Amino acid sequence: MAEENENSILVEELKERLAALEKRLQETERHYRSLYELSPDIIYRLDGEGRIILISPAVRRLGYDPEELIGRPFLEIVHPEDRSKSRELFVERRVGDRRTKNLEVRLLTKQRGVQDYEIKCVNVALSARGHWDVPDSDIDAPEKRFICTQGIANDITMRKQAYADLQKKEEYYRALIENSLDVVFIVDEKGYITYASPSVKRILGYEREELIGRGAAEIIPREERKRAFHDFSQAILSKGAVIPNTFRVLHKDGTERILEGYGKNMLENPVVSGFIMNVRDITERVKAEELFRKEKHLNETMVQSLPTFFVAIDGKGKTLMMNRAMLDALGYDAGEVAGKDYLSSFVPAADRAGLEKIFASLVRGQLSTINVNRVMTKGGKVLIVEWHGVPIYKDNGEFDFFFGLGIDITERRQAEDALRHSEELNAKLLAAIPDFVVRTDMEGRIEFVNDAGLRISGYAREEVIGANMFSFLAPEQREKAWQDYLAMLQGDMTPNEYQFIMKDGKVSLFEVNGDILRDEGGAPYGLVFVCRNVTERRQEEEERRRLESQLLQARKMEAVGTLAGGIAHDFNNLLMGIQGYVSLMLLGINADHPHHRRLRAIEEQVQSGADLTRQLLGFARGGRYEVRPTDLNELVAKNVSMFGRTKKEILIHEQYQQEIWPVEVDRGQIDQVLLNLFVNAWQAMPGGGDLYLSTENVYLDASYVTPFKIKFGRYVKVSVTDTGIGMDEQTRQRIFDPFFTTKGMGRGTGLGLASAYGIVKGHGGFINVYSEKEHGTTFNIYLPVSEGKVDKGEAPVPAIRRGSETILIVDDETTVIEVTRDMLAGMGYRVLTAQSGAEAIDVYLAQGEAIDLTILDMVMPGMGGGQLYERLKEIDPGIRAILSSGYSMNGMAKSIMDKGVRYFLQKPFRMEELSDKIREALSEEGTRSQPPEG
């Protein structure tokens, strides 16, 4: 029984406990159901296929009743564009995914509208013991199975709209800042710029990126930084107060700008985190205010300093003020006149009625003309004054006061006459001055310019007045002009030269003299400049310097040329002796003689020496040996062909003008010129390169040929261009100097280009050179055109030709006499000799009838070859002569040959050349006249 009682008691306790649990469950269920029913968010539950099995009443916000959605896929109320990402959340999920998923989607209302929702969901499983279980790490274990997906959808439409509105407001305010005419700066607590609005480009010239990250002090003038630092320190302590300030900053171009604005400390605002400033450029306003202040001060100063009378009278006729000149003239102090009735106090009674009518007309706006009336002094003296009156009105048009300017008529007329004469004089002076006269303020803005300045520059007056004078300077000279301007303010009145840009864009050089204009107190208020155009003068001076340099160079070349010619002449005479004896020795031996080869080698060395003297004579412009009309196309082509066969590394380009004009040249000398230029080009291209040759018919006018002192007209131009290392200007200036070379010691004589220059000059032409370092070199040769016909025949190879005639040799060199005599004797001639002009005359007088030919030396002491020929021609008008010289056929030789000498023989000459020239001279047709009797 006891056991049954215990069991029944246990059962009752269990029933009570169960009832309590059921009651708590019901209370909990009611609690959660009330949350479920009243929740503003949509609470839902989905099965494994994503169909709705439970949804809270909050779904009515979408227009649906919960019952009509039960059993339908949740994706049906999801916007089509968001279903793909929603499917992954609701259907394509892993049972074992224990994470809470968040997703923003658009849900469709029943009326097919759209609302934004944030969805959170989680998977729910049932354990093997039948307990509901939210996901954990082993939800996909075999003893658990998926039950549903449970989630909540929060309407975020309003939140997103608010965010969008916030973005629009931000864009709006940003647009206001970005497009504001003012500049907005944000500076952090260390003074670094963290933000600058786009207007900074317009006001200060900087791009925003150039300023961000830089210290604000960098754009503040050095002398302003201490104050700026103090103001910034106070602003840091201001804690949000709006602080006005005006300060100077540096424009990107270095000029100063004045900024005015307001700043606020927003360092504690996490969005700004700095000191924000809104500033605007008031530079022009400050300048205008300063100008207004100056003008006001100037006006006040002018009024008080005027020698004429000045009086101000109100609408009731009361005296407001008089200037110093009027007070002094009337004998009053300023305090004695203020407030007094003007008519009764200072105008004689007889004049008051008329003057009162004038005042009345001024008050009514009827402006009066100039009038003359009388004024009484304190002592009773009456002055006759001519008045100029002006009424002043208030903004509403009411009369305010009248002021008048008066001049004692006697003094006025005297001053007027003086002023008229002065103005007339100034006007005539300005009209007569051919220079540019300009007056500026202290900042360089032009306030006046004379007519000559406008005429010279080409600008209209309105284009100049108000413009800054520095703006008309060439940009590269503005800094110098500014420094000169500062020096001028310190008293340096040294004239300077500047390049001004004219209206047509041309640049002219002006000599500028300036002075400072000062007021009565000595303070500068402006400047006056007289600008004289010196462009042509400087060009003429430069041209004169250039011509003087050319003349100096020409004289130097002439002097060195004379020296070189003398050396060549003497050296040729020495070579003549060697050549002559070698020729005589060769005359007596056969080719198989052991010494024959050695003698020929000596001849070759003599020829090399002759080539060297030929270069010296060429440089000395010693003339030509044998000239004849020549086709330069053929001559250039022949020489470049020979050159090209030995220099395979050079690529040669040839371009010849068709029907090239003939030129009269010594072909051997022009060969030498071309060879020198080819070798020079080859040496300038050590690694190989391109050589360009061209010929061209050109016409040179007088302006082009004047510096070269040659005649204008037709020329043939030969151009030699290489792609070598080029020359700098210093080298180019000396390229034609004798013995100048850029090669090392022993690698050149420095005569090649000098002789080329002399040879071309000796042919009546000129040569110039264009070159830049690393850009190659071009030599241009210009030779005058010949009217002759080109001779294409080749000179025959000379051979020894013998004779038996009598030949007179005249030479002051004993060696030349002896060797020439032996050479002639060896060829069978009868030889007479003379070592001076006087001796030659004696010989000719004694044996002239027997003399068939005379060989004259051109240069001899006492009587030279030309003078001797004239004397001998008086003795024998039919004289045959050969002119011989160590010089080439220069001007002296040509003058002698113009007198009748037909043949020229250059020393040193070989025996074959001598024999050929003798037979040519002796075969000349003509009759011999008998020598005079006695």
C-alpha cells in the first residue's frame, strides 16, 4: 500500500509539473506569437524546395495576405533580376551550412511595385532525439535532418532612399564648392593642405594636385609667415569659431595675391579633420581701394595746394570750406569762414543779387557757364575772380553742395598764357621727338604714350593705355627688366636695351632711358621712359664688326699668304736646281743604268716638294698655272671615281645638273681642291659614311656676294657633303687658316683647306662651309661662269724636243742659271745668260739680232721681269719670251703676260716641259724686227 501511495503522489507531482510546463509553453508561445504578429519585419519559414510554409502578417506591406503566399516559392515575390542570387540562398544551399546568410534584394509588391529588403536566414534541423536544433558544426550528421530555412526580411527602402538623398546632398554641396568662384582650403593641424577646390587654378595658378600635401606656409610670402603662424595657432584654439582674415599668398608665377575669407576650426569633425577656409581674391579690389585712397589723397592735396581759390557752399548759402590759397588771399583762418553766409560775408553788396541767381540756377540743375565776380578780403580789398562752378547732388538727385574754383583774373591770365605757351612747347616737343615716350604708374601700367610711340609700335592707344609695360617686352627679358626697374627705384638711372614686341609680331631693340616722377613730398608716384629704336643701329654695328672681322681675317690671310708665297718661290728655285741636275744626269744614262731608278726617285721627291709649294701658292692665291674652259660635271665625276676606288667604306651619291655652265679653271688646281675636300670628308667619317656630291647653275646677286668681294652674276656651285662628326663653331671659324689642323702631330700639314680656299679665290670664286657637331659638314664652291667653249682634248705627254736656236736666260739665282743653261745646251741650243735686268739689256743690245728666245725670271732685284720685258720690247718689238717663276701665274705674272709674253713656265720644271714650251714659243708665227742702230 505504501508503494502505491508513493506512486500516486509521484504521478500527481508529475501532472502538476507537466501542467506548469504546458502553461509556461503556452505563455512562451503567446509571447513569440505576439512578436511574430506585431513584428514590422517579415518573418518567414521555407521548406527544402524554397516554398513558404510560414510568413508573418508584416507581408501585408507588400500587399499580400499571409495565407495567399503559403505553399508558393519565395522566389515569386523576388525581383527577376535578383532571383539568381536569391536561389543560391534559399534552394541551392548546403544543409550543413551553419552560417547566417545576409542578402539585399528587391521584393515585388502585389501591385508589381518594388521595395528594397535586407534578408537574413538560417537553416534549422531536427536531431535524432526529436529536438529542434539550429545549425551547428554537425548539422549534416546522419542523425540530423533538414527541417526548414527560417529567416527575417527587413524593409530598407526608406534607409536606401535616405542614403541616396544624402549622396545627392553631398553631390550638391560638393558641386557648390567645386564650382564656387571662391577657393576652399582644408588644412590639417600641422598646417598641411589636405584639400583645395578647383578655383585655386584660376586664382593662384596651381593645379589642386600641386598643393595637396604641401605646407600652407610654402605659398605664403616669407615676411608674412610669422603673422600667418600666429593666426593659425589662434585658430587651432578657437574650437569652432568663425574667424575672418586677410592675408597675402604667392601665385604660381611668383606674383603676390591678396586673399580675404573666413576660417573655422573643424579638427574635431571626423569628416573634415582640419581647419576649413573659404577665401576669395581681393587683389584687384585692394589695388582699387589703394588707388581710390591715392586719388582721394591726391584730390585733397591738389585742392589744398592749388594756387587758385576753392570754395564749397551748401544749399543754404553757408560756407563749408575754403582752400589755403583762398584763405591766404582773403586774410582769414579756416575757423573764421566755416558756417558763414558766403554772399553777405565775402561778396560786395552790388554783386550779390546776380550771384544769388546763379546759385539758384545751380540748385535747380541749370548749370552755369564760367562767370566773373568780385570777392572781398578781410581787410576790405576787392578781388576780381573768374569762377568755375560745379553742383554736387545726392544719390536721390537732391542738391547737396556747390564748389567753385576761382582765379584772380590777372594772375589767371598770366598763368593761362604761360600754360598755353608751355603746353604748345610740350606738344611740339613731343611731336618733334621721334622716340617712344611713355609714362607709367609705379606698377608699370601705362598712363600716357606719345603719337610717335604709337606710330613706331603699330598699336592703337586703347591697346596700350592701362596695359603693363613689361607685357610688351620679349618674355625672356622681363625678369631682367624687372631687376633693372628695382635698381631704378634705388637711383640707378643707367640706360638699358630691351627687345619690344611690335603689333605685327616683330621684335625691335630699344634703348630705354627712364626717370622717377615724385610728388611734392618726394614720394614716387610714377615713371617716365624715353625709348629709342636702335635695331638698325645695332644691326649696322654688328655688320660693321662682321666686316671688320672679315677685313682683319683677309689681311691676316693676305700677310700669311705673302709669306707663304715667298717661301714657296724660294723653295721652288731650290727644287729647280735639284730637278735640273737630275734631268741632266738622266739625259746621259740609259734606263738600265743602276742610278736611273734612284734619279727617278729623286724626281718624284722633287715633285712632292713641288706639290707642297703648290699648296702654299694656292693658299697664297698665287694664281693659276694653265686655265681653260671646263665642264665641272666631268671634272668632279673623274675625281670622285678615282677617290671612290680607294675608299670602299664610303658610299658616294652624285647629282649633276644637266647642261652645266662652263667655267675657266686650272684643272690641276681644281683637282687638288676636290681631292682635299674628299680626303677631309673621309677623315671626318672614320667608321664610313655617305658622301654627297652635286653641281648646280646659280645666279648670285650683289647683296650675297658683297662680303666675298667678288662680282655678282652667274656661277657654278659644287657641293661636297659628308655625314661625319661635324665641327663646332670655333673650329669652323679657323678651318681655312693655314697650318690649322684638328689631326694629331705629324698627321697633316694644315694646308689642304687653306690651299683650297686660295685656289678658289684665285679663280675669282669663293668657298664656304656649313657644319654642326655630330651633324656632318657641307662645303660649297662657287666658280664664275666662262663664255668660252669647253676644251675636251687631253694634253700630249711631253718628250724632249731639241733645237739649235739661241736662247737668253735671265735669272738672279746662280743655280737656276747654271742648271737651265746646261739643260738647254744638252738639247742643242746656244745659250746666253744674264743675272740681272741691266746685264740682260747689255747682252740684248750686243747680240739681240741672234737671240731667238728669252726666258725671263719674274722676280729679280732692281729690275723685275715685267719692267725688263718692256725695255727689251723697245729694243726688239718682235721679241719672243717665256716667263718663268717660282710663283704661280698670279696677278703680277698676268700683268706681264698681258704686255705680250705668251708663255709661262712654273719652277721647278722638268727637261721635257722646258723643251716642249721652247718649241711652242719658237714655232709662233711672226717677224723679227732689226735692232736699232748704234
